Amino acid sequence: MNVHDIPRNPDEHVRFAAYLDKLGHVADPDEVDLVSRVLTDPDQTMAQSAVLRHLDRRAADLYPRPAYDRWAQAMTRATIGRPFLAQRLREWSLFRAVTLGLPWQPDDLLASSDWLQLKTATGTNTEAIEILAETGRTKRIRNTARTSLSHRSES
């Protein structure tokens, strides 16, 4: 299915799957244009969900590498005006900083979403895990962080 034909399909489930397929195979130089095009779909909930999955997949692959910064800047421009997507990109950048030992602020981690706190609680940064074990937003996050710390002490 041609990317221009996708929005013509009345079934949002078909469009969602088609967008994910296109996003999963997009060449780097065409990625910003495709993300922008997906975000023009009339069903904004579905379109943003497809883009979110794409951002998560790409960020998980790119965050340890130097190419992440340039990619994140490009995706921030492509998702402008979409607060949830912008937040997810900021949180991936914070996750990157915490994981790679780059500068980060504990208050930023504590203000982040449950998604990021839980992801960080199972990560590798002992300082971040200790913070979440004490003051993570939910009981689940605090318990996950405590479990991570106890596994570290057993090693």
C-alpha cells in the first residue's frame, strides 16, 4: 500500500498496521516526512499511537549511539504540537542521560512518567534506582527499584 493511499482506508486498524509497516521500513532521510505525514491522519489517537510505537522502537535502538541526538532533534520538530509525543522524546533523552552516565537531574526523573520511572528502575544506574526505591511515584516503581537493588547486592 502506498503511503498516500493509507488515509483513504476507512478502517483505522488497517491504517494503523499500514503506518507501522511503513515506519518500520522507512529510510533515515525519509523518516521525518513519513512521521509528519502519519500525524496528518484524521484519527489523531491512532496516528499518535503509531508514531509513539515508532519513536519507542527507534529510540531503544539509537539511545546508546551518538546519532541519537540528531535523530531526537529531528523527531521533536516532526512531532511539534503533540505534547505526549514531545514528552516521550524528552523522557527517552533523560533515560539516555541516566543510562549513559551523562548529566541529569533527580528532580527530572521524579517528575517523569510512570513509564520512564519503571524503565529506569530496571536499568543500570544505581543512583537513579536508589532514588526511585525511595521516592518513585508508585508502589510498583518503588518495589521494582528495590528488587533491582537487591539483585545488585546479591551479585
